Amino acid sequence: LTLGALAPRAGAQADADGLLPVDQAFRVSATAESRNQVYVRFAIVDGYYLYQHRIKVTTPTAGAGIAAVELSPGEAKTDEFLGDVVVWYADDEARATVRLE
């Protein structure tokens, strides 16, 4: 799972650039539920939110790909730079269907 383009909310501890590194702002774990289903959980640091359009699920396994990703609805937000987007402010999960080639 690749997470990017995070945005801080008031109260978040940030570096000199104003943002935590992605791997500190989000903790990601994945568990295989079956041969072709993976449960992905992401924990969002308090004060940050995650853009839906920046979530990408990939697999390093040769001969496998991601067929589908199911995400919760998230929350609609009007971002000052990106316009209307969907975001998550709290921990959430996704299910990915793996396609074996």
C-alpha cells in the first residue's frame, strides 16, 4: 500500500517543512485473509488526513497484481488546492483482491 499527499490539521507535530514524513504520519499493516484477499489497515496520526486519490495498493510478488480495492466511503472535503476530494481523518481499513497471473 502506498500512501502519499498527506495534509496536517491543527495540533500535529511537524518538521521544519510543516509535515511529518509519510511513514510517521501513517502506519500501514497488511494481513492475508486468503490466497487472493488482503486486509490493509492504516493508522493516521492525530491531526493529519489522507486523500483517497493518493492511496495505491501494489504487490511486490511476481505473477500477482491487484484486481480491486474496497475502501470505506471517507469524508467529502473541499481542499483549497485540490478542490473537492475524499479524505480520512482517522484509522481505517481496506480490502484488496489479488489477481494471480
